[in-house]
Amino acid sequence: MTATTSDGKISARLIFIALGAALGGFVFGYDSSIVNGTVDAVEHEFGLNAVTIGFTVSCALLGAAIGAWIAGMVSERVGRVRTMVLASAMLLVSALGCGLCFSEVDLIIWRIVGGIGVGFASVIAPAYIAEVSPAQHRGRLGSMQQMAIVLGIFVAFLVSALLVFVMGSADAIGWFGLAAWRWMYLSLAIPAIIYGVLALRLPESPRYLVERGRYVEAATVLTRDMGMVPGAATEAKIEEIRNTVHVERRQVFKDLLGRFGFHPLVWVGILLSVFQQFVGINVIFYYSTTLWKSVGFAESDSFTISLITSITNVVATIVAVLLIDVLGRKLLLMIGSTIMTLSLGMMAVSFAQSVTIDGAVSLPGNWGIVALVSANLFVVGFGATWGPAVWVLLGEIFPNSIRALALGVAASAQWIANFAVSTTFPSLAETGLALAYGIYAFFALLSLIFVIFMVRETKGRQLEEMTL
């Protein structure tokens, strides 16, 4: 079976390969979401203060930054597929360690181990999918990474809710004498195992195989999995790849360096990652309950709030999958930046009108509805553009000679930015939500300017065409 059919449609085999790699996104989406249901129970179990519980939750982000930084080097030495297997193994060990932990210290250790696995998965999935996808379908297949992330978040939310429903609360004792929050962590073992098993069935990246001089294996992947015609065309492609990778030596970190620390293209990847986080996507709904309460919903409707947000994320990502190879990456990002700037700006204006009644924030008149609509518009704007498009671009903007290492550095910057935004939000929120959303709107505007002047369009281009 070839990767594409005679009418240009994507084959079932190629979809399976992309889904297998993207499952790493599902696992790290699941990991980041499942922890939310454990916070209060862990705080009570180990008697943690606000600072300690905050670090217990966020330490995985630091682990992810470390994992992303070294993932490129690891994948260059052992291959893309083995790196996925390593990621699944670390996530499995983390699930067991967190679920069976004895104290906050070993919980933090296992959270960091899982974070490293998440960092590995976040780097290797977009790189691998880009390297095995035909140019005309690379954006659509690469978007599966973001689709897997939002589905992982959604499923983790459902699993947490189900466990709490069955056992009564997150700290209630359930099966085998283990509390519900421990089962939340242990549940991560299932997708981690599936990820590892599927990864073992994936073909190795043809770019990696050529770099290692394994030309026969590379030709097999190109013909069987990528749909190329055996013979002269495949041989020419292998030679083209060979001319754009380091056949004589492995990629080294100094390959990324340039006049301004890193090469300008590496800075583009880093800034794409930073802007994706600095618009505040990972904290924007810390106050989603407040938004809904301001328009008449009770706090007990939080399940509905989270469910609607998750479904909105999934639907928006489906839109991105349909549009990214039609509109292109650059235009999609520009549309997203515009939507996010306007929606975040309106949220800032809305919360500037807020009043405090009995210690709770309330939005008078129609401002609650304006804020609520703006918040959901922001989710759509991000989910249909910057969410998936950045991962697609990170997988394809770098030339073969530095792709794995450069993607690792860019993804590491993303996790560090995520950590910075997550840890500063509580302080900003104390000062005022109008300030927080205003800052995120400012970065959304900066992201638009950045895309217009710094980001190259990669739609339909072969990876071998990418240059520094």
C-alpha cells in the first residue's frame, strides 16, 4: 500500500503512521490535564503549602524543558522511533511512581521524570511526522499532533470526573486501598503503554536512515510508506536527502549557532514557541468559572464549563486540519494572531469594568456576556491556528542538517515559556485580570508583527528545500 493514492488522497497506512507518532501528543495532553484533578487531594495528603503544591504541579514543565532540549541529541543517536519508545517508558515509570508515591519528594521526582518523557514526545512527534509525510499533506498530518493533545486533555478530564463520580472525591479511598487521585496518575500508564507498542511498529525516518548510510532501508520507507515510485525517482530522492544531511558526522550543538547566539532561523523557531505560550493559552481559563458565574451559571456547573471548553478545542483543531494545507501556515497564523488580539483585548476591557461583591469578581450589565464570548473566541482562534500550526512549522522549517537539534531547542523554549506564564499568572490575577489579559493581548499583537516579517511560508515545499 502506498502513502498516497492515485487521486492524491492520503492512504490508511500513512494515517496510521502519523497517528502512532502523534499519540505522544495525546499522552502529554493527558498528563498535563490529569494532574489538575489531583491538586487539592495531594495538598491535603501531604500537608503542602501554596508554594510547594504549585511547584509539585509545575515541576513537570521543567522536566519537559530538559527532555525537549536533549531529545534532538537522543534522536540523532538512537533514531526517531527508539526515542518515542524511551518517551513512553519514562511516562509509564512516572505514572507508576506518582500513583504509588510515599511523599511529596518522590512525587516531584516522578513528575519530573514524566516531564522529561513529555519533552521527548513533544519534539519527536512533529519532527518524525514531517519527515515521513508527502509535502502536499504535511500540514494536515502534522496537525494530528495538536489534535492528539486536545483529545488527551479531553479524555483525562473525563477519566478524572469518572473516578471522582465513582469514588466520591479525589481523596476518597478506592480499589486496592488507593485514593482516587492515585488512580488518576496510574491511569496514565494505559496510554503510555499503547504509545510505546505502536511506536515499535513505526518505520524509521528516511532522513535518519540516510544520515546513517542505511540507504536500502530508506528506499523501503520512501516507497512503501511515502508512496514514491521505486527506481530512479527514489534513488534521486535519497541523493537529495544525502546532500542535505551530515552523512560524515552527527549533528552537534554548534551547528545551531550564529552571529546572534543562535542562527536567525533557530530564533524564529524559539519565538514561535514563546509567542504560542505568551498569549496565555494555558492559564486563560483559570477564571472560566468566574466568567460563567457572571452570566448566571452556578459554580457547580464547572463540569459543563470544562466540557464545552474541551469540545471547542477539539472542533477548532479539526478546522485547522482542514485549512492548514489550503491557506498555508503563515496566513493561518496571521488570522489567529488577529483573532487572539481582538478577543483578549475585549476580555481586558470587560474585566476592567469588574466589581467585587462579597469577595467575588462580577461583571456588570452585558460585560459578562462580552467576556464569555471573547474567551470562547480566543479558544477557537488559538485552537484553529497557533495551536497546531506552530507544531507543524517546528517540524518543517529547519533544514535536514539541524532539524532534530533545532526543534529540541525551540520546544524547550516553549516549555520554559509555559512555566513562566503559569507561575506569573497568580500574581497578575491578584493585581487584576484586566492587566493579565491586556498583557496577553499585547503579546498576541506582537505575534502578528513577528509572523508578517519573520516567518517563511512552507506550504507544499519539500523538506530538502529548507535552508538556513
